[in-house]
Amino acid sequence: MLGPAGSLPLHSSAVREKEQLRRAHNGGPWIQPVLVPIPGVQNRRLRLPLPALRLRRQRGPLLVCFACMAVVFTVVLVSRSFGRNEWDQSSRGEPPTLVFRKEDLQRIWQWEIASGHFPSRHSIPKQIGIVEPPVNPAIPPKSRTITPSRYRPASPDAANADTDTLGVGPKRKYPNIHSTPPHVSFPPRPIPGSIADLDVIMKHCDFSQGKYVRDCLEVLRMGAGLDNGRRSRRGSFEDWKYIYLEEANSTTSDVEPTDEDPLQTPIYRPAAAKEKVKDRDSELLRKQGAKWEPALTLPPPLTPRPPTSLNESCDSDAENPRLFHMFWTGPFTDKPYLALLSFLFSQNTRLHEPAKTLESTTVCRPQFWLWINPGPAASVPNPTALQDMFAELKENPWAAPFLHPRFHDVIRFKLWNTTERLDAIDEIRDEWRDLRDMLFNSGGHIISVPEVEESAAQSVSDTTNTTTDAQPTKSNDMLHRTGSKSSSEYDRMSVILSDMARFVLCHTFGGVYLDADTILLRDWEELWNNKRAFAYRWSRLEKYNTAVLRMNRGSALGSFLFRTALRNGLDFHPMTVSRYTADAYLEGLLLRLPDALFDAAWLNTEYFQRDRPPQPYFTEFGDFFDTPEQNSAAPQALGIEGFFKGSYSYHFHNFWWKPFDPTRNWPDLGPQFIKGETAARKAQALEQQQEAAAQLALDWKEDDEQPPKRQELDPLKESETVADDKRDLDWSAVIKRTFESYIRGERPNLYGEWLMW
């Protein structure tokens, strides 16, 4: 750097002086930085390294030319980078699945909120682009001192912030739930119309926030009064109350009046707010190579009503009737048997009251719909499939008891027909046949099913009505399996079909879907009355597990999922569904509840939270069927009251081939169902004899004088003793026997109610 005329050069340091001398000796640098103004950005310059031309007179025009080229190049790069909605293949993430524009995602959010399906204080993600707070009839008002929007200037950051909803719903009252004398031996049934505050549950149970399953279960027990007065905690537990009642026609009184009526707030984002965003879809990544979906056709939003304001306990026209759905393929076994028993034992079916008094009850009775796919997942049902299904159920000892007239109003057997069910979905009815080769799509892995003629498909379906011995040898391959008979013969096709079936059933009928390896542990009253859609967390991962899935019938969320799945190969694997909602910023509409509510052992089986595990402590899911010896005293000592108390259900993750009670592997329901018990015991005795004969054949040597005699087993001993039983009963056996003793009339159910025939 030169000083005044005639003075010596000025340098800030000796290092810069040496650098200047070096450049002068070598003729100057080859690269020279040039600062170029950035269009639209004040007080900022773009530093561009350009060749240092050593031309004296022509240097100025050339530099100007290079600068202009640099400006054009910069503008092109900026214009391509901002507002880009295509996925970069060089990125490490999964490819996007989104096919809906931001305007449609806004409409989905607004429809669900207006219909009362978002009873939460959580915000709408800023990526959705909703600026004006939507009216939310599912949460009560709260104090607000914000000036009405018409009188305050628009904020430049309004489009870059999450948006809260404006509560206009009824007030909430969180009661203290506990047993009252003289009924103090059992926990109380949930109050009819009570609702679970899922925000409070997330506060105490969210694994991502470091919450323990053990602590979550304690909150769930105390808040619902399941501890039944046996409480060691002292002090106020107001913060643990998560069950509330809505007061009909009531609002809080501390809301400051405003000039605008919140009920008249526009459902959709105002046009003025839209103009602030040049590219409405700039923050969305569209599915690669896909076009945007046409605008969704949504019905008018539903009118939410508090449960306490309904004239009848069950409204047949409600968007979400109290239905448990379960999908089953193959012969009826002890797995759906125990699921149905757990339903009768825990839910408020009112079977403890005479049948004639049920018409006037104020309690909504839930129903359990068991959907049966009679043949292999890829087969076509024959014309007499429905009659054949009931004929088989009647002869099956595990299923026949539930055909009793006493259970007719609460347990229904339904025939699954894939074609019929997919045709009932308006969103995909006209297009799913184009993807019929992709129906068995699991996480992008497609299992191809060869096309067969109708007659061939008919013959395959007919084979499902025969016994295992009469089926052809090909019935053991993946395409022709009906149920999982062992870990090596896993019916993967039926599992993939069930991934789709759960969304089909919930969107068509409403309700809750349960995997067949699920046992209900407590009344779901407060979950039914919360209208929010949910699944639960995939262990440690921020993904869904849809072993429990609740969705509202005909909802905007359901329409989004089916249209998105159609454009992504009809893939309904839980991991893929997690991508659907994440890419569209709709995770708030399908809440990911903690494992503790439905799958309390999962984290322990994956080596998490073993420093403070819940009770019982399972290090693997097989401990439910084969309880380790060091823990084998707990099942009989604690019983079902000590089995993950507080959880709504338990998921034992497959093990279809493991009997719940190996020593008494038959339906033990008493004299009323002795016919089925006798048939099952004979079948078990015959199987034991065959196994014993096979073992004797292996042990017999040719040089022995005579083969050992086969011991005949009596399937029906007139006098059984406890010595014949297993010494240490496993958790699975104890729970099965507990449910069966309720049906036999030897004990009441979980809430102290006796079954009346």
C-alpha cells in the first residue's frame, strides 16, 4: 500500500511488507479478488477470484467484462438454488414422497382442526405457511392480549414462524379419579365422556425428551385411579392429571373481547398473506419425477360436539365409532383367541348387566371386528367364502365360544376381500388396479405375484378349506402360506397385506386397528373420546409403528395418505408412512404416542432404559412366553395387576408359533364350552403321542431285543392335580388363565364386574 506522494510504502506488518516485495519481484499475483455487488442485497459484496491481467491500458475494460459475467453467473446460481423443490440425488437422505402442494397441505390442516381432530396446544409448522391462527373448537380459549389482525401491521417474519391455533372450545375440568367406598377393591371405570389429554401424556412420557417408561406408567396409573388407593406418593399430583371432562356450552371467562368473531375466522389462509410468499412451494421437496396432485376434494368440516352433550351414548353417524379392528389369516389359533378375551376382560361391554337393561345405558359399548382372510394373501376368495368362514369358526375350538349369542353385540367376524375393500376407498377406487402388481409392497421392496387365471385362483382359494395334511406341497412357499407356523415359515405376505388393511379399515369405518399380537390391558374410554389420530413410536426411532392405529372415518388426513401411497407404489409400511407425513409436515395430525402406552417392553429389548426398567423387566419379547427363572416368581405373585400397569395394551411382537400355555394348550372356558375344549385336548394329546413316537423311533437301536412300548396318553383325565402343571408359570400362561377364569365365572374382570350370562 502506498502512502502520500513521494513517501515510503505503508505496511500493517512485516509479513505484509515481505509479501509485497515478493509480488513485486515475481511480477505480481496471478489471482486478484474482485468485490462485485449482489443484486437485491445492500451493503454486501461477492468476493470473486479473477485472473490478474497484467495489461496496463486494456485492464479496465476486461475487468468490467469479467465482472458482468460474474454477476450473471451468480444470479443464475441464486435463482436455481432458491425455491428448488426437486430432490438432490447426491444427498444421503431418503427420496421425498410428497405429491401435494402447500395450498392442499394447508387445507388438510384446516379441515382437521375445524373438525375437532387437533385438541392440542402445539403449533402448526411454519413450512405449512398458515399465517392467521385457525379457529380450534377442540381446545378452550386462553387469555390473549394480542391486537386483532386487522389493526396490527403485517410482520415480515409472520410467514417464517409456527402458528398457534385459536381455541374456542368448552372448558376442561381435570377430576381426581379414585375408588369410593364401598367399591374400593377394584379401580373405577373411566368416567363416561372423559378424554385423555395427549399433550400431558407427551410431557411425561416422550422418549425423545429423556422420559422413562417406568415413570410414564406411574403417571398413567395415578391419573386414571388405577392404583386404587394403594398410593405411596404424598403431595399434590395436579401436574399428573391427564384425564379431563368437557363442559358443554361453556367457555372460559378470562378471554379479552375482540372486534372479530373467532368462529367467523376464514378457514383457509387469506389471499393477502399468500402474496407475501413468492414461491408457495419453495420449502417443499416434491417426489422426484412426479407431478403435483390435483387439489383434494374434501367434504365440509365436521361439527365437533363434546361427549357430554350427546343425547345418546353412541352416535351411529359419528365419524369415529368405537370399533377395534384386527386382521387375521389362516386357521384360528390361541392368538386371536386371547386378543378377544382381553377385550371382554378390559373394555366396558356391559356384559355384567342383564341384556334387557343395555338399551337404556348411558355408556357407549365398543365392538371388536375381527377381519379374516380365509386363504393365502394373494388368493381370490371363492363365492362361498363367507359361509365357509363361519362353518370353520363353528368347528374351531378357539373361535366357537365367541359365536355365543351373549357376545353377538360386541364381537363380529368379518370376511376380508381385498378387491371389495379397495373399491370402497374413493381416493383410489379408479386407479389402484393399475398397481395391482405392487399390492405387496413393503418399504419399497415389492413381492411379485404371478398372474393366474380365474379358475386357477379359485382352486388355490378352495385349498384353504382343507386341512394342512391335504394341502399341496406348494402351500408351504411364501405365496401360499396361511399364517406363521414357525420363525422359518413366516407368512410375510399376510403381514404386508395387513399394513395396507389397517389404513383401509380405519379410513372406511373409523376406529382403532390392533395387530393380532396385541393384548388389551385397560379401558380405552378416554382414548375414544379424544378425536386425534395417532399411532405410536418405533422404539428409539422418530418413526411410526402402526401396530396400534387410530384414524377418523373419511378424514382429510386419510385422503392425503391414500393419494400419496397411490403415487408411491401403494406402500403402507410404517417406515414409509413416516416419510409421507414428515415430507408433508403433517406429523402433528398423526400423533406419534410413546411406546409406554402400547408397547412398554420395546425399549428394554433394544438395550434402552435398562437402568430403570418397568415391571415386568423383559430383555427380549420371548420372556413373555418363557419367563427367565430368576424372574419366574413374578407372574403368579403379581398377576395381571402387576403387568405393565398403566399401559393401554401390550404388543408381544409375533411369536405366532409359541403357545401361551403349553401345558394347557386349549380353551379352558368351563362346562359351557366343553365341546371345544374336548376337541382341542384330544388334538393336543394326539400331537404329543406323535412326538413321543417319533422320539422313541430315534432312540431305538436295531440291536435292541424289542422296540420300546408307546405310552398311551389320556386326553381327558378325570382328576387333574397341580403336580401335572408346570411349576413356574410364565407371564403368557398366567394372563391367559386370568382371562379364562373371568369367562368361567370364577373371578370378576379388571374393574370388579362379574360376567352375566
